[in-house]
Amino acid sequence: MENDFRKSEKTKKLSKRELEVFGLLLQGMSNSQIASTLGIARKTVEEHLTSIYIKLVVKSRAEAILWELNN
């Protein structure tokens, strides 16, 4: 899956799956929609999001979206 967002130093630290989850988050999908799209459990999506937030140094979905808009 290709993502449109730019590769910054922080997004380069994300795994392939984390990039997929982040791309779907940026498309406005809910955790359940992301899970369904990727064929994984909602809990797994939540774990990926936690890891993404740590790597991007943000605390929420909204901050992650703002981070992408500003980077």
C-alpha cells in the first residue's frame, strides 16, 4: 500500500504495518475500519497506534493528524 504522506525522519522509524495504519488513520478511518481493511484485530490497531504516537511524540489521533499536516 502506498501512502501519500512525506517521509520525515520520524515516519522513517515506523514499520511497514505502522505506515499502513497511519495512512488509513489519515484517511479518516476509525480503529474498527482500519482493522477490517487490514484484516487484523481492533486491539492490534490500538497497539500500532500507541507505537506510532510514541515514535511521532504525540498523544492522540488528532495530534498525529496535525503532526502530519505540519511536517
